[in-house]
Amino acid sequence: MFRLIVRDHIMVAHSFRGEVFGPAQRLHGATFIVDLELARRELDANGIVADIGLLSELLKSVLAPLNYRNLDELPEFAGRNTTTEVLAQAICERVRDRIAAGALGEDGAALAAIKVTLGESHVAWASYETRLRDP
């Protein structure tokens, strides 16, 4: 399996509901490093998984509506704690939908999986992966 990873980041504000979150129940800021990973069984005719430039732009466009926002105010997250895991899934699904709509051209049809990893610090991160076809 071949893999390609591009990286960006987002800066958000949010709060959590539930005693388990302690002081994070109050509004606070977070900066996440976002790694987007694509997997495919065989390289394309150019010897790549996907165009790095297109993939970087795709990630940037998916992150733009979240960047410098208070996630508590976004309707799509109403009633949900925007944990690192929840954000990884939301970003991954947005990427998947854009690829399905043709954002990577023909490269998108050959992908086996998409994985998004959010690093919330140097010691903690979470990922969400969706398989697109059998590897």
C-alpha cells in the first residue's frame, strides 16, 4: 500500500460539556496540526498517489471554515463536544466528499483509504480513517 501525507493546521476555540473535561468545560483555544493521509494500492501512471499540490489545496479549503472559529457556534457541531476525535472524523468526511466530487480528478477513484490525524499537543493526537475500497 502506498501512502501520501500532507500537513496543515487550524486554530479554533471551543468548550466541552461533561465533568470528565474538567477546566476544558470553559471556552479555550486549541491549535491542531492536521495530517491528511491517502492510501492506494498502486501508483498512477505518473508514479504518485495523488498530486501533492491539489491535495494540499483540498485540505486547506476543508479547514478554512473551521480556522479561527468558535466551534461551539457552528450549527454542524450543535450538541456535540468537538473533541479531537470528533474533529478528525468531520475533517475526514469532508475530504472524502470532496474527493468523491472529483477534487483530485482520476486519482481519487483509485484511493483505498483516507485518514486524518489531529495533533493537539506533542504528546496527544487522534485519528479517523475511512476505507474507500478493499485494499
